[in-house]
Amino acid sequence: MDAMTATQLRRSDQAAGSGFLPAEAPLAMVPKPLNDRAPPRRDVTSGPRIAFRRSLVFLGTAALTLAGCTKMYEVVEVGGVTVLESLVLVLFSILLAWIAFAFVSALAGFGAMFARRRDTIAIDVDGPLPALASRTAMLLPTYNEDPHAVMVRLRAMIESIAETGQAERFDWFLLSDTTDPDIWIGEEAAFLALRQVCSGARVFYRHRADNTARKAGNIAEWVQRFGAAYDHMLILDADSLMSGATVVRLAHAMEHAPQAALIQTLPVIVNGTSLFARLQQFAGRLYGPLIAAGNAWWYGSEGNYWGHNAIIRVEAFAQDAALPELRGRKPFGGHILSHDFIEAALMRRAGWGIYMTVDLDGSYEEVPPSLIDHAARDRRWCQGNLQHLAVLPARGLHWVSRLHLLIGIGAYVTAPLWFAFLVLGILISLQANFVRPEYFPKGFALFPTWPAQDPVLAAQVFAATLGLLMIPKLLACVATLFRRHRRRGFGGGLRLCAAVLAETVLAALIAPSMMIFQSIAVIEILLGRDAGWQVQRRSDGGVSRREIYRKFALPTLCGLAMAASAYAVSLPLLAWMSPVIAGLVLSIPIGLITGGRSTGAGLFTTPEDRSPPPVLVRARQLADEPEPRRAPALVALQRNAELRRQHVDALPAMPRRKPGDINVELATAKARIADATSFDEATGFLSRRETLAVLNDRATLERLVTLPAAKA
């Protein structure tokens, strides 16, 4: 952007006065068909070094999978392979390949961490903060979130940016898709208060009455209205937090990497208060850097996008990331839900580089407070990822981009595959017990004896598979133990080892319930059930015992059925399957314990607990301040004339109504208001949808607030 254009835009911003939005700077964003054959406009390549790394990862995965499948075949082939055993062998092959791929990537991450490999894209993470020449928009999409909590994080980030001395290079946009009228007006009131205390920052607010395409549509609408004014946009989530120094370094990296369309940071989980959140926070902080380092080691310029805490070149996004609407009905058709993977794939198809940084700190997020909330969010992600099946055949996608899509799909498809694998194992055992030949000996044995098979070989396969699952955790622990500052961040070596052991046991107990939840989600989606757009619960409370009993009833019943089936065969089989059975049978008490406020915070400590960064400290300070009382939407507007004026001024112009085109909610609201004798009576008549209609209509709102108050 040239200096003249930037000066003009600043003057336009100032001319906008106290309005919610700056002057518009439209930028075209036209969806391209998935079968587009246009050649890429750029030619970004990762080079032979990345190609060699990828060959090591995939050859290692193939070798481990082949070795494991060969051993498994030796287990089942003696005496002939039955139909059920064939199915078990096929499922084992798929699941082992999945585990082996994760293992090899973790092994690569362990090597990269000890070799101190730098990111593929150059980012100065230690030197003095560079001066910026570009303009970046900080975009925070929100949907029915707590306005106070959102503004607290936003204010902490605004102040952190101000401390860098480069606040003039950043504009802040709160992009609301909120459908709750009380939260909507609460957002506007909180926004005006934020703008008052952060008077030196350019902070803007936009509410979208039409939630078309959800978050992807929210971002796209902003690009089409304001995108031409900015070089970059940094996408945040409602629970995101980033330090000013990190944001400045990301913008500087984009300035010096014209081939880059996107740089994804590695968010660190913070502020966990429930035991479940503390477990996620500890596991993400300890194992996450190892996994991310392994992935970044072979990603090169074909990285991925996780939808938040990432900086994007606006030009690349507008030109190449506009999402088409998928043909067919929901849940597979319609607007793309998990938009981030697809946007990254489309920009890479056009020749832009998509990068990931693991060296840059200062990027944070939060997680759902309970297993139930995690499963609810996971259900939405599951539908979005399965929707990617329709995108896989798209023309021109880089093969690594297709791999990202497959990995996202596999993250959920593997759950029903694991469940099927367990069920088939039980069926084979039941068949062995009640139909000759006999699979299990009469005496006690630790592992099941397959028909005419060597139980020692079966035990070796089981142990090797378990090792592939456990070794990455041990590698992450070792990598931390050998670095003093990281070891101290987790409370020392002894506490770290105890926490890893406790986390491993609790994660093993939680995993079977998640397997059931994800299996149900996959089945529901395949049957055509849409997940909708549910509000995410972020606090550490609110999960009732009744809800836990209801949600975990099915996992409990599955566990009891498995236990009964295993016991009907033999005690050794019951002992062999006890980790899975225990997690299912105990799912209700596990849900109760992990969903409550954590008593294990001292054990599952992380570096951000022991030495919190300044932006996190400031956010916590602001969160501890008394929260302003929020009145119902219409009451707040009646009492506060300035808020009402700002709200009315921010409403978009109503399109000309076509003859016969009636807004039913608005028409009903007008009739109810006409029947009312007081403001209180009128607001009592209105439903939520009717209240929303009134809030979007200037004339009706003004008529409502002029009604007299109810007589005492």
C-alpha cells in the first residue's frame, strides 16, 4: 500500500468520527469452482530438502505399517483366516498406519527440537522489534459470546500492541454474528466502553443480521467491505490472546516474505480451571511443541490453517480463498463449515506459500471446560471435516493439501474404526468360546489365544502398538527434562514425570468415551443429521449432573455390554480389555470429576502458570474487575439514549421491500407493540426473534422506546 493511499484511509477513519465502522474500502472476492483448471499465478516450492524429509516420514510410516501388518497376519493366518479375522486384519492395517504416521512425525519433531531447527519461514523471534510499513486488521469474529470476556481479551491485546509503539499499524474489528438480542446490545455497550478506555486505538464493531456461511462468511463479508485498506489480517477466536510483540513479528515476517499467504502460529492453551481443561492444557503444552515441530519439519510451504491465531495476506485471501457452496443438501452440501483447511488449500493451489511457525511464542487460546463441551465442539468439527470428502477431488490441489484434508477426515473416521475393531475382537472371542475351536484356555492367561496361534506373538504385536502410542509422550517428556528452563516451567523433573503418568492414565480413561461420541457423530452425519451452530460454553461451570448422566449413559451401557461379553468368554479377555471397559463403565464419574473445578492444578502446572506472560497477566487483571450489569436489550436502549443513537446509526439501510414480501417477525412485533399500553407490556409481549426484528428496524424501535413506562 503506497503512502498516499494510507494517508487518505487514515483521514477517512478520522472522518468516520464516533461511528461503529470506518470508511469502506471494497475488495472483490469471487468464489472459484473446485474444478478450476487455471494455472497457479506463482510458483512457490519447498525444495529438495523438504522433499527428502517427506520421503523419510512416509518411508518410515510404510515400514512400520508393513512390519506390524506382517506380524498381525502371522497371528491370524495359522489354521486359515476366517472372515472376521480378515476384517480385523484390514482394520488393524488402517489403524496401525494412522498410529505409525503420528509416531514418525513425533520422532521427527524430537530430532528437530534437539537440533534446534528453525522455521521454514524466517521470523526474528529474539531481536529488537522491527518497524512496520504495512497495515494489519485484527479480526475477532464472535457468536453469542460473553461480551465482557471478549472485551477483556481484546483490551489486553490492544494495550500490548500499544506497548510496542506501533499501534497506528493495526486496526481492530469485532465482527459479530450474534443472534441473542441481549448479547448483541451488550456487545455494543461493551464496545463503546472499550473505545473510550482505548481512545488511542482504532477499534470498530460490525453486527451482521444475516449469518450466511457462519464464520467463513463473516470474514468474507469484511474482506469485501474493508479488505482493500489492509495488507494483512490476523484472525482471532473469541478465546484467543496474542502478545503485541508476537503480532508485530508476524506482520514483519509477512512484509519480508511476499510469497507467503498465511503464517499459522502454535497457540498455547491457558486459563484452564476444570480438571478436564487442566489436562488439555498440560498435554497441549508438553506434547504440542513436539508434534508441531515434527509437522513443520516436513510441511515446508504446504502448511495448514487452523482458523485462528494466524496472519493472512488479504490480497491472497481475496483472490484465491473465496469458498464455493457445495452441491447437495446438508450436512455434506451447502456452505463449507471447516473452512480453514480449504482456504489454505485454495491459496496453495494458486501458488502461495502456507507456513507454520513453532519458534514464535506469545499465542494463546482456551479450551472447553468439560468433556461434554469438548464433544459438542468436536461434533461440529466432525461434520466440517467429513464435508471435505467433497473437496478432495478438486483440481489443482497440492498433494500435501489433500493429505491435510485426509488427516482431518481420519481424525474422526478412525473412532468408529477403533470401535469396530474392538467389537470384532469380542465377536471372534465369543465365537471361539461357544463354537469350536476354542480360542481361550480354561486356565488364566494374560492374552487371548487365537485358534492354533502363538499367544506370545499376539502379545508382541499388542506391545509394539502400545509402544507407538506411548513413545511420543516419553520423547516429549525427555525433550523437556533435558532443558532446564522448560523443566522448571513444569515444576521440575519429578513433578513433570508424575504429571505425565497421571495424564496418561486419565487420558486413557477419557479416550473410550470420546471414541463413542465421535462414532455417534460420524454415524449421525452419514445419516444426514446437521449439527447446526451451537453456542460454545467456555466457563468452568454449567454442566449439571443430569446432563452428565444423560450424555454418558450410552458409553456406560457400551462398557457394561463389553464387560459382559468379555466375561462370558473368559477372565483373561476381560483383563485384556479392562482399559477400554473401565473408561466406558466409569464414564459418568469421570465426567463428574473432570468437569468440576480442578484440584490437580498444582500437578498439571505449565510454564504459563508459573511465569505468566504480561498479556495474560493483564487479561486476568481485567477479568477480575467487576463486570457491568447487563440489562435486557430493549431496556438498555430505552435507558441509554446515546447507546440507542449509536445502535440506530450503525444499522444498515433496509433493502426496498418487494410487494408481498413480509417480514413476519417484524409485522408481528409491530402488532404487539400497537396493542401494548406501556413499554414494559410491549417488551413482555415480544419473543426473541421479534425482539431481533425490532432491533434491526429504526422506526419500530423508536416507536417502542417512546411508549410510557408501566404505572406503579
